[in-house]
Amino acid sequence: MLLCICAASTWAQRGLPPKKKTSSRHVTKYAMHMDFLPKMVNMLKVPDGWEVKVAASGLGMPRMICEAPGGGLYITRRDAGDVILLKDIDNDGMFDDVKTVVYPFKTVHGITSKDGYLYLCGNEELRRYKINADGTLDNKETLINDLPSGGQHPNRTIAFGPDGMLYISVGTLCNDCKESDPGVAAMLRVDPATWKREIFATGLRNTIGFDFHPATGELWGIDNGGDGKGSKWPPEEVNRIVKGGNYGYPFVYGKREVDQSREDPAGDTKEAFARNTEPSVLELRAHMAPIGYTFFGKARNIPADYANDGLVCWHGSWNSSKPVGFRVDRIKFQNGMAVGSEKFLSGFLKPGFLMFKRKARFGRPAGVIVTDEGTIYISDDANGVLYAVKRTTK
């Protein structure tokens, strides 16, 4: 009798194992890397009425981007542990001055600015610096130093919302973890008056890219689906992220699609658990690996029908039988809801050694920003290139 009671207690904590036999399938098929050459920009495609040019190169592994005073750009470089400032001294559309403004900051990734301060976030630490008139930084302050470790997913992204609060994404510790810390695989919200944080939403596997809808003010993010479950599932998710919402990970993906390879949640079934989760609004192809995401907003020189749409950087696949991603897509919205996507900047993925049925790529889009002037900057952390996309017709 005692053995039965102990066994029942164990299953209540862990949940029952899956009833169906499943298998994990990792397909490791990398697109072959090609070093960047200036003429390769001619291989890229943008919609009619737009043009793409190289704004800077030789930047190492640039990731997330933020505007600086006087038209410059701050860019985080997670692998180098620094932040650089780019300036266009002669106003020819090319950044010709590069200066390191923060070093060292291990795992620095997220970046945003507000009220004369630059905010930076690494795996466990949030800092801010006073921005000087020339773009240099002073007065380092450590605001938080105990964020949950991201493990396999340490890339924190940050943004201030319309409510004045600071939002921080926290990815799951591994590919398919059932987290014990509710602050992991989540979106956190921080009060800048006290720097105290709360859990805003949970069940988000790794929502690196997020932004606030320019018309509704609602929080939208692009979540990375898991690996090892096939080339076509689970999808990359476009989510409207609401306070208190549970988006299902690791038991549920997409529109409440149960992951049959998982055990049941403690004291519940996956199917019952799914009914209390927030379904995704739009599902896109698996393994494209979303990183940066932003809305076009009210920037100058942006067509009116683009204003409420977003841009997502697809970093590109490794766990897919066919390489996918490696481009930037426009996420289209209608009446405040995501309804579809289309290519915006593509051409990074090309045929390679055809006899081996292997493709090649010369870029992996990572960060994206739309400046007040309407220039779209996109970082490539594979070849260290910063691209500028602008309107040619109005």
C-alpha cells in the first residue's frame, strides 16, 4: 500500500507519460556559408519601389540595433561582448566611423533607449548608461543582476511599452525543457520606478523578437518553435501577448496543438491543459528561426498601408530537411490582427553544390530597426554586414 501511495505521489508531481509512442528526429542540414562580396548585394530582392544597399561591413557579428543621436546607430555584439556606435560622417549613406562604446558586457544582446538613457540587457544583467550629445555613454548603472539564466537561449531582448514599463524576453533553458522557474520561457515586465519585475506571460519558448502595435498598443511577438519534432512542426508563431496569458510551451504549440511526445502536466492532461492556453494568431513555417521583429509604425517615407505591419528577421534553419528562412518578411495586419506574411528582403539563400542537393547562404538576418526617417536597417551576423532598405518612390 505504501508503495502505491508513493508511486501516485510521484506521477502527480511529474505527470503521466505520453500514451502514444513518439520519436525525436534531428535533421542537421546547414546551408553552406559563403563569405560576403560587395557584388552580392545585387542578388538581393526587395519589393517594387524599394532599394537595398550596404550601409556598413566588417562588423563581426552584429545583432540588435537602436538609433543614436544625430542619425547614428548602436549595435550589440553578443559574441564580442560589446556595443558599437556607427556614424555617417560625410552623409553619403554609408557608416564610415565605428566606435566601441561599451566593453565588456558578456552576452549583451537586448538594447533600447528612453529619456536620454541607453538600456542594455545580457543573460542575467540589465544596465543603463547616460547618452552624451556625441553618442558616447557615461554613468553605468546595473539595474538588475539576477535575471533567470537562459541556458541554451541567453538572448534577452528589451523594449519599453506604451505603459512605460520595460519588457524583457526570457527563453527556455534548453530545446524542450519543462521549466521549474515560471520566469523562464516567459515575458517579464519591469517597473522602472522600482526595477521590480513580474511575470507578464508564460509558455513562450523563445520570443526574441517583439514590439508594440502602433495603433492598438498591444504586444506582439514571434516565438521560435522547438527542434527534433520533424521538418514541418512545430510552427513559428505570431502571438498577441496578453497579461497573464499562457502560450502552451512545452505541451502545446500553435493553435492549441498538443505535443504528443510530452508527458502530461502534473494533475492534468495535455488536452485539458491546452484549452486554457492562448492560441497563436498566425503560424509560419517551422525552423525559420525568428530573431528581430519591429513594426513599421509612423516613420516618414513609409507607405500608409505598411504602417501597421511588421518586419521579422528569419535567421535560418539548421534542423530542417530543406534550408528555410534566411530572409526578412513583412507580417501583414488587418484590423489589428496578423493575417499573413510576404517576402520583404530575400536572396541570401542560393543553390550551392547541386550534386549534393545542398544550398548556400551569404547572410543570416538578425536585428532590424525602422528609423524615424524611414530607413530600415538589417544586421547580418554571419558576414558582419549592415543593410539599408529605403523607398525609391513616394
